[in-house]
Amino acid sequence: MKAGVLPLYFSRPLRAADYVIAKFAAMTAAIWLLLVQASLGAFDTLYYHEYRLKLPSGAHTRVELRLHYLAKLLRGKVTLAQHRHLLVGSGWLATLLACLQFDLGDRDGAEASQAAAYTFAHEAEHEELLAWTYELLAWWALVDHRYDEVIEHARTGLAIAPHTSAGVQLAVQEAKGWSRLGDAKRADEALRTAGTVLSRLPRPEHPEHHFVFDASKLSFYAATCYTWLGDRQHARDQAEQEDAHPGRPFRDIMGQKQ
């Protein structure tokens, strides 16, 4: 599905949502923002407590419901600032839903949600969110063995938000693409880019959050890339370094590679 096409659930009738919107139609600006924050709080809860528990039944439905609420709010009377806030909140939820749907085997739904997330991110001019929508495409291309597309999507997203968690993950995806194509030099360069970006990011308050790159995983990803490249020694070195120094900055480990 092309970017910019909204999923059907944004136009589907929902009595509960209609009731909520009717009740809250006269809310002040402050209450509007609190409502959006509540939706985003639910988004965090889903990631911390539900997504990590291997997709229990109903998680994607809850995200879909919150997306419908925000879509209703977007069609109401809001200020420009409120409109952007709603776009960003909807974008993160749509990105979350795309992840859930893909892992549950709903490829069409995942692609529709990714397209919606792209639209929200583009309209809100939110660079990191937009970069994550490209990371989804890179991830799915990797699963489908479309390695040239992995690299293309990863580079596009990285150029949009190079100094973010999305940038780290996109560099990792590019490294995976090169590894699958057997290009060790470019894979190594991409891994170094990931390490450099990661080293410049502040320590996250919630490293377990899906959209915050977990520094402890970078050496694991590097080991995976070297394994795909047939470089068992460096794959073993990465694994051993992670065992000995969990969470150690990746660039320090990479500096030991000759």
C-alpha cells in the first residue's frame, strides 16, 4: 500500500468512540492535551507490559481503539498545536500497531498501519517518527530477503533522523543488508555508524521501550552480521565482549577489530 493511504479502521463506526467525542466536545485546550497524553500513556503501557510478553491476545485491538479515538479528535475543532500533537500521538500508535500486526502475521494490516504512520509523521514534520516508518520497511524487506531494498530504506530513514535511536536501528538494518549480500566492508562501516550514533545519544530513561535503542543489543547484532558474513572469529569476539562487558559502548569493542 502506498504511503499516505489511511487504514479502514479510521472510518469504521465505533459507538464507544462516538460517545466519548460527544461528551468531550466542549473540552478546553488543556483537557484535550491531557486526553492525548492519556492515549500515549496507554501506548507506553502496551510496550512495557504487553508487547514484551509476546503479543497477548487483544493488544493490537487496544491500540486500534486508541487510534480511532485520536482520529476522531483530529476531525474535531483543535488548534494548530493540538493538531500536531494529535498527529504525533497517532503516528506512534500506528507504528506500534504495524509492529504488532506484522508479528501476528497480518501483513496487509501492517502495511496499512505503516502507511498511516508515514502520513502522520510527514504532516507533523516529525523526523524521528518518519525515520521509524522507514525502519519498518527495512525490517520487512530483510524478512523477505529483499536485501537491496533493506539498504535503500535504511539509508533513506537514516538521512532523515541520523542522531536518534531510529538512526541507530536503521544503521543496523543497513549492516544486515550488506551482510546478507556478502559485503563485509560496507557492513562494518554501517555497524561503526550505528556505534557512533549510539555513543552520542543520552542515556535513555526507559531502555526497554521499543522505540529506544537498547545499547546492550548492538554487539549481538554485530555478531549476527559477522556470522552471516562467515567471519566466525569476529562473531565470537563480539559475543564474548558482550558477555564480559554488557552494555559496553560499541565503538570501544569495534576498535579492537583489526
